[in-house]
Amino acid sequence: MKPLAPLTLRENLIQTLRSIEFSRDSLADYTYVLLGALVQAFAMRLFLVPAQLVSGGISGASQLINFYTGWPIGLMVFLGNVPLFLLGWQHLGGPRFALRTALAVTGFSFFTDMLGVFLPPEGIVHDLFLNCLYGAVVLGVGLGMVYRGKGTSGGSDILGRILNEKIGISISMAYLITDSIVILASGLVFAWENALYALAVTYVSGLVAEMVLEGTSVFRTALIITSRPEEVAQKIMTDLERGVTILNATGAYTHTERPVLYCVVTRPEVSRIKAIVKEVDPRAFMVIGQAHEALGEGFRPLQ
């Protein structure tokens, strides 16, 4: 069988344009991406650039080059993302990835240079710690918004998302790995104190991005092993109005079959479910776990 010829640039462009969606959900994604790019640009211009704190990746490298040459940070971010954009095309979803990431990179580059004209170059605070803290939080919110729009902000975000999806490491750890070289270089260009604060910016912004993307872990899972499963389940459904799933399990030591109850509740409901189980079966065994997100009936809609 004759192998298929690779797509030409024109065919790739046509395929990308055909894949563009204009549904309500996709427009919401594009809005998230653009707003996230704007929030990141504010973090750069208000806190990170004035305090000489690099944010890692292409934007951090652009800050270092700007310090010596005065070239626009946004323009260098845009040019530096071109090769990483091609890498992301291959690993993160082709046309869908391309449109959202191109929107994020272009928006961030434009907003960064545009805000540099209107915002004070010295920033709004002069304390290094405050610039680090607020810069990290605002940057993380922007990153999380872009991720919620199913895009990336380009640069090391592309590498971070590839590591997150292919290897399974967390977003915050992926940032730490991909941004280390730029942060070390900032210690040589600015000061080692700035580099240490920049490391904190990278880590905290990753945590905030994860929180914006996945939620604040307000849900808890309960596994209950009891000799009175029907009564416990009925009381949970009646008093808490939460669904309960009965799982069939076998004890490894006794080899006896015993049902296990599984239930998802909110954090304030943990004490109530403990009280219910204790009331019905004081000898029950119970494990409380943590869930990042709960989707479906009784919680957020599954989308």
C-alpha cells in the first residue's frame, strides 16, 4: 500500500480553518483564553518586569534579552514561541490546540507590549516580596484561565502540558522543571535574590493555575464498610440527599463478601456523614478521601 504524502502547509491551514468551532462552548473557551492572556500581561507589567522577576520560559528569556537590548518583550515572546508552537501542534491536539494557543500567544504578546505604554514602568509596589506574591497569584490566575479554555500560553507552558499529559506529573512540577534554566540565568543577570523569588513565583503560579483549572478540592469521597449497608445508605440518601453506590468487595483476610458504600459529599457534610455512620453502625470502618472535582447530578453539570 502506498504511504500517504505529508500534508502541505496550505492543506494544514485549510484543515485548521475547517476545524474551527463556533458553538457556545468554544466561544467561551476563546474568551477564557483571551482574558487569561490579558491577566498574565497585567502580572508581567505590574509586578514581574518592574521587580526584575522572571516568570520562566520564553517570557522570562524575553525579559533577560530586553534588559540588555531594549527589544519589546511581547514581540520576542511571539517569535520565540514559533518552534514550540510546532512541537505543541504534534503532541497537544493539532488544529484545536493551534487555534487556542495561537490566540493565547498572540494576545499575551500584544497585551504585554500595549500595557507597557500605559502602565507605570516602575510598577505599583516597590517591595520585592509583594511583587513576588501578587505577581505569582495574578500570573497563576491567568494561566488557569487559559487552561480552562483548553489552550496553553505557549513557551514552557507547552512543554509543561506535554509533560503533564504524557508523563502525568503535576502542572506545578512541570513548571519547576521547564523553567529552571531561565531562572538560573536571571540570577546571573539581575541578582540571586531575585532568582530565588522568581523560583517562588514559578511554583506559586503553578499551584494557583491548578486551583483555577481543577477547583479548590472542596469535595470529599467516603468509603464505608459496614454490616448494615442498606440502613446506612438509606439514611445518607434521606438525611444528606446524596447518592450512594454499593460496591461488592471481598475481605483479603477473611475471604468473606461484604458490600462497600461509596459516596461523594461536600467538605461541610463530612461531619454529618460521620455522625450518620456512627449512629447506624458504631463498628463500621470508614475512609474519607479528597476529590478535586465532582461532576454530575447533585454537583456541577458534566460538560
